[in-house]
Amino acid sequence: MTRLLILFVFIFSLSVVGMSQVVGGYFDKLAEMYENEEWEDCIDRADKLLGKKKYAGDPELYLYQALAYYQISRDSTLAKLTEYKGAYMDALKNLNRAVKKDKYGEYFPENNFIIEDIIKAGIPMILNYSADNDYSKINSLLRNFMSLSEDPGLVFYNGVMDFFNYNEREALETMDKMLPAFDSVKNYAADYTQPLLPDGMKHYFDLLVKEYELDSAEHIIKIAHDHFPGDTAIERRYQMNLDSLRYD
């Protein structure tokens, strides 16, 4: 039993080390800095290399900057510094640059775990902005997410948010495609995007009620209740008496 436990810990530690570096990378010094948690130095060195003609636009350099900024955003001390207030968004922007520069598939999909980890960290941020109805900040995050992933949960939520960001035509097109196939949307959405689904339904329902599209609102909340019966916000809306809002 002890041997098995030691073996498990050893294998797990190897997987953590492997996941923490860029797969297929060749900038050993950057890998070393990142492993040693020298994230600021890692960013600076990558930036200097990007300034050289030989390395200009190298995807790996952007990947290390993305990883380093991501770690800074999670560091309780560094994240409070003025220069790193936007560290998470810097991580997203550099990750997008890495994906765009990877024209020959040298780094993706092998490094998709970086995309997943960084998007996963942003989902609670979106939900916090959602609670405040801060649609502009949600939109800023979603724009970056959508260029990195085609996860059904993100696509659906982005469709709902399009209503609040003056993209009604795109929003309606997304809803027309995804609502009839919502079973598939829920089944294929990643675990970390699942919380966006009931939240998106909640916002869509509220919008329809506000615009007195009550039949559509009833249809939406029925779908939401069928899929998220334990969600308090959905249950509260499901119990609403919409008939009291109808005109005679």
C-alpha cells in the first residue's frame, strides 16, 4: 500500500511539472524561470527576446508571458501591485497572440491545457460581473475566450450576452441554433463552463420578461428548469406568475 501511494505521488508530481511548462518548448531559460516562480523575470526575458528579429512573433515567448501573467494574477501579493492589476487580461491577450502566431501547429493542441486553465480561472470572474450586470466587462472576457475556444457553454453564454451588447441579430442566430439542441449544449460543455448555462438562461429570461415577450420567457424558463432543477435562481423564476404581467 505504501509503495502504491509513493508511486502515485511520484506520478502525480511528474504530471504537475509537465503541465506547468510549455510542451514542445525550446527556451530552457524561460522554463527554468517559470519553474522557479520568477514570473516577472520570465515576462521581461520573453519581452526582450521578442524584440530581437530572430525571435519576433515566436509563439512560445507569448505562451510563457501568458503563463507568467496568469500566475501573477493568482499571487496574493503581486496581483495587488499597480502594474499587475490587469495581469489576468494580459495573460489572455498573450495567449491569444500565441495561438494566432502558431501558424504551423507547433504548440497547439499540445498546449491546450494552458487555454483550459486560463479560461477556467476566468469563469468565476464572469459570474461576479454577471451578478453586477456588468455586461461590458463580461463582453471583454468573452471576446478573448471565444477566439480561444469553441466550447458550447461559452458559445451559448456569448449568444445571450450579445443581447446586452447591441448584437441582437447574432444573439438571435445563436439562440435559434442552440436552444433546440440544449441537451447537446449541456452535455458537451466543459465542466468549468457549466455554471454559465443556468446563468445565461436567467439573464435571457429576465430580458424577455422585461420586453414583455412572456410566451418566449415561459418557454425558456421551462427548458432551464428541466435542466437545472436545483438552481435557486432558476427555480425562483420558474415559480413566477407571468400571467399577472399580461395585458387584457
